[in-house]
Amino acid sequence: MSLDLSRPVAALFLASVIALTGCLVLFMREVFLAALSVHPTVWPQVGRVERTYATEAAKNTSDSTTSAVASDADRPVSDHARTTPSAK
């Protein structure tokens, strides 16, 4: 008496592979939805404001530890000052 179980075993294996694939797809959807709920939007970054010498001088004068303000010779030359011809 012989019983051929190859077809039912193949059908069960195929069903288990399809079920595993479906579960992994659902899991990835769950991860995607969780990631969206944590970071719903990307907030725009505020542009960086360059420090001017006026704010630097005000900061230095308001600071009690430093009383000296940098002189014009200590300040770096800006790109605008380098490219603009000096009026004499």
C-alpha cells in the first residue's frame, strides 16, 4: 500500500511561502506607517544669519569678562570689500 503525498506537501509548501510573503509585506507596511507617524513632515531649516560686526561688538560690550572691542585692523576683510574698488 503506497500513498503519494508529494502533491499535498507541495501545495502546503506553496501556501506557506505565499503566506510568509504576505505577512512580510504587511509587516513592512506597518513599519512604514509607524515611521510616518513619528516624522510626519520635514520641518524647513531656518536660514543661518551671518553675524555682523555690530552684533559682535554689542555682544563684546555687554559681556562683563571682555571689555576690549576688536579694532578695524583685527577684523577680516569681507569679500565685498575685496571686490569693491576703494573710493579715494
